[in-house]
Amino acid sequence: MTIDWTAPTIVPRADAELAASLARRIDSLTKPLGALGRLEALMLQLGLLQGRCDPRLHHAQAVVFAADHGLARRGVSSYPSEVTAQMVENFLAGGAAISVLTRTHGLALTVVDAGVRGERTPRPGLIVRPVAQGTADALLGPAMTPDQCVQALELGREVVRGLPGNAVVLGEMGIGNTSSAALLVARLTGQPLVSCTGRGTGLDEAGLARKLAVLEQVGERHAHARAPLESLAAFGGFEIAALAGAMLQAAHERRLIVVDGFIVTAALLVAHALRPAVLEACVFAHCSDEAGHRLALRHLGAEPLLDLGMRLGEGSGAALAWPLIASAALLLEGMASFDSAGVSGST
Amino acid sequence: MTIDWTAPTIVPRADAELAASLARRIDSLTKPLGALGRLEALMLQLGLLQGRCDPRLHHAQAVVFAADHGLARRGVSSYPSEVTAQMVENFLAGGAAISVLTRTHGLALTVVDAGVRGERTPRPGLIVRPVAQGTADALLGPAMTPDQCVQALELGREVVRGLPGNAVVLGEMGIGNTSSAALLVARLTGQPLVSCTGRGTGLDEAGLARKLAVLEQVGERHAHARAPLESLAAFGGFEIAALAGAMLQAAHERRLIVVDGFIVTAALLVAHALRPAVLEACVFAHCSDEAGHRLALRHLGAEPLLDLGMRLGEGSGAALAWPLIASAALLLEGMASFDSAGVSGST
């Protein structure tokens, strides 16, 4: 199986002059040099991404891609597949963690049905574009056909193209998707599956052993799927493929991408394998408690902003980190300089 | 020198029944058990602090205590003393980091002149209650008289008493105050001064060595000041004493206290030595890059929310962490339960 898809181009922007201007601007603010720590690195990244000394964030969009997984029937999750659809309704009704966090932090929320079982009608906040009624069982064959994989990647691109603003906060929902993510992370980083496989929504010791045994079988079944898109098609899921497409499109448009936890990072590994420059647009929100996330982050050389033992998904870590990122942009915009405030410099 | 001051009482609330109710409530929310990590610990702490299953945060108040330091003349800072007054103006004009962060995150900001050199008139947002025109030079004698120390402690209490809301986000400004803080942290934790002394606003290697030499002399000068309030009076400053008083009063009233960086934590060491139960009200915002903060946090058994290499003071770390804390409260308030949302539980 080969997959014929060309990722959008991402032009790396190594602009030394702009970087120097940004550094001067940051150093002119009324604070000791470097005293805002990681927030200063965010200011610099944002300026370089937007190609300007006065970067602004506006109309930030949280997008949650949801889909079901054929592998869920193998007992790899402690929740039944129908929870995917139930949580989509919960997102829209405002009762999920991502609902609360997005309305608290001024983020628009769009949910995308990329392949959730059952029928649903488009509504404000819900895009219904299922690739299929969940992926196929990866133990029996590839989770997606090549066509489905391309369709999901393009779905992610189209969703981002249709959104306003210049920042995306990405999340996911899909019972069973820590299994797809573990398989992808293991395959794309070269780490053993056992290091990438965690308890997901809360498996006990026996459940974790069962999940790992299933994933080992799936990994062997698709031993020849080594390339990024072939691995993606082999292991799924539609939401992960859509996330990869969304990130590539966002970076192509030079939107800021806030990367959530384990599953979104697995999607980023795919995007990164196709277009390494995607990382210039990425801010890593948090280190999830799910085993394997730390490995994936290390593979990408990523330093997340938060490390709070969260492992909820939905984009909840990314939405929680949003105010930190927005703060960096607003500090750069709003702080006075030593000159303008009449504050004496260091001696 | 002995200091005659009785700290306000803080009634520890070890309510096992309430803790169990809160845990049930948290576990009923539509998320895997424990998946919100540290945010769940915050929910529990807030519920116990307020003595209710449905805690709410309202009218959160950022308060920045400012004062000058006699020791600043000894070249312990890379900025001149007049910067304290200049930054007070910058806070009020809206151009400082704390100004931007408080208006971004919906915090009211009050600046308290607890002893800044020069004259200023009370204005909206500024309380003018200087204990003196800066502390005395601690190399020559105690930074404060016993009366001044009590006056500063009481100032902190009165400021908190006069504020609405049930949460305080505490910060400070005072050129030279990492020196007072280093002396206090060393004295109250028993750690050597060299481990507690850092670059403050940005001393170079030679400056750091000079600062340490001065602090060693000050430490020896006040070798007999071992009790918390005697150490506070010996080393200063007025803003640190006011912070200690503010924290004790806030905990007495069961307000949530968001602890900023090195200097605020030094003040907390004093408060904690007087009333250990003050910790029940404290959330630790971040680990500052200033040497010694990590030691002080460890002494208190504190785990900060953020670790972003910041070392700005002003309450900037606390204000940056505020949206995380507010998020925890709003998630507990706003998330649906499995029952109410019709989401299936784990199998």
C-alpha cells in the first residue's frame, strides 16, 4: 500500500534580522533581561512565525476532531465506543472539560465528526464530514484505505482553511485512540511499543497487559508499514489523520498551532515526518501523564509549557495553556519600554 | 530584640467527610478518573478551604506591596533604588508585566506603598501607607525596628481586610529585595546563604560574588536573630513583612492565596513559621529561576504549577498561573456529570 498525497509546503523562516529586532524589542520592555523566561521564547517564536515585530493573536480557534476506532472492539479501552458520540454531544452541550475551558479562555470551539459512529446533523459548532463509521479493525487489515487516509488528511486541511483567526488549539476524541497513537509513536520514533503504551482512560494492570498484547499483534500485522502515511493508514484513526492535515495546513498559513497531549502529538509526528518545518508553528501545551507522550516530545525536541499530570485529551491541555500563550503576546504588545515609562536601566 | 506580635489564628480544616464528598463530585464529572491531574487537587483544596462542595472564586485581587531597602546602597542589585518608585508608577500606568497580566486575566490590581522612597498621593489602585522611607541598612543594624516590623505586618493584614473577594494574588516590588529574601530563606530553612543567593535582576558573576559577600556580613551581623519575626526585622523589608501579614490575614479569612516567586515565598516562610496552617490556603504559582526559590519551595513541601524560568517578581508568576486556578474552579462548577450528560461509564 502506498499513499499518494502531497503535503502543503511550509516555508521555513530563518530571518536573522527579524530575530534581532524582536530580541531588541523584548529587551526594551520594563523587566530585567530575560526575566519572563519561556514567555520571551514564545514572543520570539510568534514574531518569527508572523514575520513581524508586533505579532498579534486573534480569533483563536479550538478544533476537536472526533472519530471511532475499529480496534476498540478488542478491549483496548475501559470505555465503550459509544462514548465517542456521547462526548461529541457533551462538547456541544457545554458540559465537557474542553467546553468549559474554551468558554473560560475566549476560544471558539468547533467539533468535527471525522468518522464517529451513528448519524448526526450539522449544527453551529459541529462539522459533520465522516470518512466512514469508524476505522476498520487494525488487527485484520489497515485501519483506513489509502483513499480514506487522504480524505481525512484533506478534511483537516479544509477545516483549518475555513476558520478565521491565526491560531488553532487542537484536540481529539475517539475511544481507542491512545492505541492508534501508541502504534504511531512507536513506529515513527523507533521506540518499543511497551514504552509507548499507557493506560489511556484508566486501564488497570490486566487491561494494560491486554492492550499491549493487542498492539504488539497489530504492530506485527503491519510490520511493513514504515512510511509516515502508510503507518497512519495502518493504525488510524480518522481524527489523527485529520489532525495531521490540519497542522500542515495551519503551518502552511503560518497560524500558531497549540499542540495538546499524546494523540495530537502522534498526529504531529506524522506531519513532522512529511514537513519538518511544521514545528516552527507549534507550541507544546503540556506533557500528558499518558506513557509515551514524553518520548514523543523528546523525539521532537519539544519542551511543553505545563506538566500537571493531565491525561484527558479533547484539547484540554492545549486550552488550559492558551492563556499563557495569549499572555506572552499581550505582554509584548502592552508592556512599556524603559524609555516610554521613564524607568532607569541597569547600572 | 524581641517582637511582640500575635499572628491571626488559622483553624486547620481536616474535614474527612467533606473531602470524600468533594472526591465523589470530582469523580462524577465527564472525564476519566483522575484525568485532570493537578487541577483535581486544586478543586479539592479549594473546596476544603471554603468548606463547601461547590467552591467559587470571586473578585480575585492582585496586590503588589512595594518598599525600598537600605541594603541597596551596598551594590547588591543591578538597578538603582529609584526604580522601585518608577515601577510603582509603571504598575499604575498599566505598562508593567503585572499590569498587563492582571488586566488580561480579570484580576483587580492594588499597589501598596509600604515604604517606597519619595512622596506619593493615594490614587485609585494605590494605597499609600509607608512605614518609613525604605528600611535601614541591615549591615549597620536591623533593617526595621520592632515597631516598624509590627506596623508592616499590620499593614498587610489591613490591606487584605479591606479587599473584596475570596482570593489574593500576591506580588512585590523593591530594588534589593532578593537580598532580604535570600537572608530570610537561609535563616528560616537552615540552608547556607550561598545556595539561597541568586542574580536577582541580573547580576553578573562579579556582582553575584559581591552580593554574596555583603549578605554573609549581614548574616553574621544578625547571627542572633533566629526567630521568624526577629529575622524579618533584621533583614527586611517592609513589603516582605506586609506580605507575611497579608497571607496570615488571608488564611485567617479562608481566602485563597496565590504565592508568586522567591520574595513572596520568603514572606510565606515567616508566616508559616508562625502559623503552619497558612499552607492550607496557599497555591504555589511557579518555580522562579532565582536561586533559592526551589529550596524554599522544598522546605514548604510545595509543588508549583508552572516552571517557566521566570524571575520578574511583581506577582507576575502568580498572575500568570491565575487562569489555571480559575479553570480548576470553573471546571468543577461547569462540567456535566456522566449521569446528567448521558455518557456511559467505564466498563
